[in-house]
Amino acid sequence: MSTASSVPSVKRSPRWARKSTVVLATTILALAVFGATTQTWIDVRLDPTGASNSDLHVQGSKAATAVTALAVVALAGGLAASIAGRIARWITAFLIALSAAGIIVAAVTVILDPLGAAQGSIAAATGVSGGQADATATVFPVLAIVAGALLAVCAIVLPLAGRHWTSRTKYDAGVRGRKSSNEPVDEIDSWDSLSRGEDPT
């Protein structure tokens, strides 16, 4: 009997389905959203007679407070997916998808109504709530929307790619080897077989 026939062939995962690819993409996109919230989302021109400083720059973390928290959730989900089992990956993917949807909705809200999103910062700067001002959204809410949409794609890909992921533990490798070749991989697997009442020979 040839040695090659007794060794099960290892099927490589598609590049898009590799664990490192999916986890790294999710992590980078979540960090991109988080980073975007540290930038100016709204430029506000205040009434010159109503404040000493007529220009106000509102960060994303203040214009859309939920986006920062949702980015952290997506980041945690991406990292957890690297060690999650099949069912846990579906749950993680669902949480990432919800986070992505929340990020998109919050960013779109800022773009559609920048003055409303900036009211809290305007009130803090002028001491007057509901004052007149000219507010315009910057490019960063758009970048957050793009990153959020790509996060949603990662959430869809995650459980599909997870089908190609295999456990890397020595024990699991031994179990798969016995199923394919009916031979114990090493002495530890032989003892495990004996403890279950199986004949490893």
C-alpha cells in the first residue's frame, strides 16, 4: 500500500473564505468606522452675533454617538469569529450585520439633517438650543456608510466562509484522520479510542 493513499488529501479553502481574510477585513472595516467618528462630520457656521466663535466642527462621535459603539461591537464580533464555532459564527454574523445597518442609518441621518445632528454641539457652544446656523456634512459620514456596507458584506460572507474553516487542534485532526483512514494518528488517540471501548487496531 502506498503512503500517499493512506494520507487524506487536504483541501485548501478559497482565498475569499480564508479565516484570516474574513477576520482581517471585518477588523479593518470596523476600525475604519471607528476612526471616521474621530473626524469632523459636520461643519457649522454659527450666527456671528450669537457666539464668539462663528465656526464649529462637530466630530462623528458627537454627531452620531451610536456609530462609535456599533463600530466597537463589529470589531469585537470580527475578533470573536476567529475562535467561534459554527452556531456562534451565525450569531456573530447577525450582530455584525445589525451593527452595519445601525452605522449606515446613523450616517445617512447625519447627511440628510446635519443641522439636527449638530444641535447638541451648537447648544453646548452657544448656550442656546435651537439657534440658527448653517450646517453641512463632510465626506466622513459617506466613508462610514461605505465601510458599514462592506461590513454587511462581511457579515454575509462570514457563515459561508466558516464552512471551509477547520479546527487546528491536534485532537480534532486525529478524529478527522480516523474517520478517513480508520487509523489512530498517535499514541494519545490510541488511548482515547481504548477509553471509549474502541479497538484502535
